[in-house]
Amino acid sequence: MINKALSFIEDQTNLYLQGLLGASTLKYAVLGNIANILDNGDTTNSQNTTGVVITLVNIEEDRISKSPDGVYRQLDGVIKTNPRIPLNLYVLFSINMNSYTTALSRISNVIQCFQSTNFFTRDTFPSLDSGIEKLHMELYTMNFEQVNHLWSTLGGKYLPSVLYKMRMVVIADQDNQTGAGLIQEIITNKNVI
């Protein structure tokens, strides 16, 4: 599910930037590990993109949204399974370009992309995978120390970048479920002592 959510975000970023920058054949964003790109010494347009590299940097369980009992209601019944695991994905958008001013412009475009649309559902975005109910992109602000730790972990020098927290990616095993019907009626007995 993680790869499908990130691929969807890659597609949405490309669609927005293609519309904004007017070049519908260019791929502006690509999923990739920015650390590998920096290790290879490629500071130009890597992987046929014009600079935006989307990297997953952390996965966090969303314990607040987690159902503790693993019972989920559907239209015609309930399903009992191990609790689904809702995840928050921390996604780094880095700009890997030679021109610093163009890189700053491109990072502004990425922020603009998710300012215009930060909530994705299958109703409004049919290309969203059927296993993903909804996605919410939230700008995640780091302080200088956190930025330093992140880029030290990635093993590279800082590039213009922005971090987003993607919420509501749910991991669930569809094969480990049992179903039951809904309770339709409750009968009580008044003659109990």
C-alpha cells in the first residue's frame, strides 16, 4: 500500500507541475532515494526528471486512529480481523537542480501543489488505489536541528526541500478476516427473577 500511495502522490505532483509550468511531456517529479542520487554524484536532472525527488524518510503508526478490537462495520455485516495499522508517512520533496533560483521556484511549486489540494479521496480522485480510502498531506515543519539530523542521515548536503506528513495509509491483511451479520433484534425477558 505504501508504494501505491507514494506513486499516486508522484502522479499528482507531476500533473500539477505540468499544468502550472506548461510542459505536459516532462516528468517533473520522480520517486527515488535522494541519498542514492547524491551518492552517485548526480546533481543534474536525474532519472529524466526536472528536479523533484520524492523520498520516504519515515513511517509512523498512527495509534490514535487505530481500532483496538479489530471489528469493522460494513454495509451488510461486520468483519473481525487483527486491527488494521494506520500509518503516517513522512515524505521528503527535494529539488535536485543546478540552478539554485530554479530550485527555490520548484520547491515553491511543490508547496503550492499541496496547498491547492491536500486531501485525496477515491470520490474526487478515481486514480487513487481501491485499497486506499483517503490521503491527507500535511506540511511538517522541522527545526534546524531536525533538518541537520535528517540530511546527516541521508548522507548528503542540504538541498532545497520540504517535508510532508501523509496520513491515513492503512495496512490490512485481507486474507485474515472472518465475517458476521449485524444484530437485527434484541429480545429481553421480563420474567427474570
